Amino acid sequence: MSTVTPTLDPPIVAVRSARRRVARRTTYALSGLTVVWVAVFLVRITQGDFLISLPDAVRIILGAEIPGASYILMESKLPRAVLGTGVGVALGLAGAIFQTTLHNELASPDIVGVTLGASAAAVFGIVVLGQSGPVISALAVAGALGVALTVRALADGHNGYRLVLLGIGISAVMSAVIQYLFTRVDEFNATKVLQWLGGSLSNVDWRAIGLFFALAVPVVGAIAWRSKVLRVAELGDDLRAGLGAGPGSVDALIALAVILAGLATAVAGPVAFVAFLAGPISRALTGGRTRLVAAALVGAVIVVLGDHIGAYLLGDINLPVGIITGAIGAPALIWLIATGRTARGSR
């Protein structure tokens, strides 16, 4: 008895083929980004003015004591690589969420004033309140949320352009507050405040790194749990509402992104343009779709590589990573505005 093989309509075949191509491209992109991040991480902990072989680095991490190398790896190179990865992941996720939900390439936490709000609150805590450690982290997150709520209320909705314009104005105010507080700082706290002006991974100990990850990991988990909202948000406000995803679900996702950006700023200062760059780069690699894992990996690569470049570009001068990322991000921002590619649909 012969069996008849059902034939599929050409549109169905085309859709399935397109999905397979997208899935393949995403897999290649994520695999490639993972390899690049691992390579950059290893370069950061083994290369520089003091070379450490990879076998020695593994031995030191596992507990072996090698004079000179152990201190440099465990107190300088490895903490900065680990923290750079965490900060990059946090800012990459925050930027991708902002840009996708607000449908605007300019709507990243640093452009709309969230990171400067966190910085201003942290500097206020250092200079005026004389606080440090967890209190500064809490103040930074509170400052980020305060700016986000202010911009959200004044924008009256999820209007991307209005949010960006209001954010730029509030960023100017927050920058003025930071500069004023810096004029009042004493010599003892001047180094701490300088971190909030440029963004730096130096002078951060393992305790602060552990606190950052302890607070950031649950937020990343909550974002992963609510990530389906992001796919619906890409379709636009009307379709999103039609599919049952109200404004509250989008606001909750944005709030989680704000907390992540605040935590990253609390531990490293305002590392400029990482959140802004991670989303567009990851979307270009994955075929135009927002993939949070890709954005996180791009952010990690940018921060770790930027910190390595800043540490060794000018010999004995250790440039903060925020200066390196700012030098890369500023031309990209100018290019986006000059070419009119600020809306998500303009490609």
C-alpha cells in the first residue's frame, strides 16, 4: 500500500526556510561572540606589562602561589576582567531593553540620563554623606530609578523621541550636580569621585565585585523570565496591546534594566556608550532581531577590551575604560544622528 507524502504550500516552505536561516545566523553569532569574549578575557588576564602564561594563570586561580604573578593576577588583572564582564553584560542588557521597548536607537541608559543619575547620587553619598560600599550602591540604584521615573512621567508614555530629549536635558543637570560636588570634595575622597567622572574598573576589590554579582544575578534572572515581553514589544505598541501585553509589563522590564544600569554604575562609574553600542552591534550580527544574550556578550567584549586598551595604550598612563568606550561611542552617536538611523525601523 503506497503512502502519499503531503506537500506544503510554498509560503509555508518559505517561512520555515527563513526561520532556519535566522536560527542558524543567531547560533553562529552567539558562538562567535562567546569565542571572542573568551579570547579577550584571556588576553586581559595574561598580557600587558607583566606577562603571565595561561598554565600559570590556571594554577594561580586554582590556589598555587607564584611570587609576583599571584598578586598581579588575583588583585589586578582577574578582578578587572571579571568586573568588566559583569558590567558589560549589565549595560548591554539594559541598552538592548531600552532601545527595543522605546523603538529608538538613542534610547539607552547613558543617553537618557539614567547612568548620570546613578553617578550623581553616588557622588552625593561620598561627598556629602561620607558613605561607601553598599550604601553607595543603594544610592546609585535609587538615583537611576529616580531619573528614569522623572523622564517617564514627563514624557507621558513610551514616546522614544520625547524620552531621549528629556533625558538629554536631565543628563545636563546631573552632570552639573556632579561637577559642583567635585568642587567640594576633600583630597581623601577625590580619587573615589574621579571614578564617577570617567568610569573605571581599577581600585575595586573582590568584596565589591561579589556584592555587585549578588545583586545583579537575580535581576538578570528576572529579565530572562520576562524576556518574552521584549519580543512582543518589538512589534509596536498597537500589536503589543492586541496580544495582551499592557504598558505595565513593558514598564516592569524597563525598571529591571534601570536597576541593572544603576548597579553597573555603582561599581564602575558611568562607563559611557556601552549600553548604546551593544544593542545595534548585536542586532547587526543576528540579522536585525534583538537577542539579549548577544547584547550581553557584545557589552562584555567592549568593556573588557576597552579596559585592556586603556591600561596599556599610553604606556604608564592608565586610562579609565569610560574614556575608551566614549571615544568609540561618540562617533557612532554622531553617525546615527547624521544618517537619521535613530528609529528602529530605519535600516
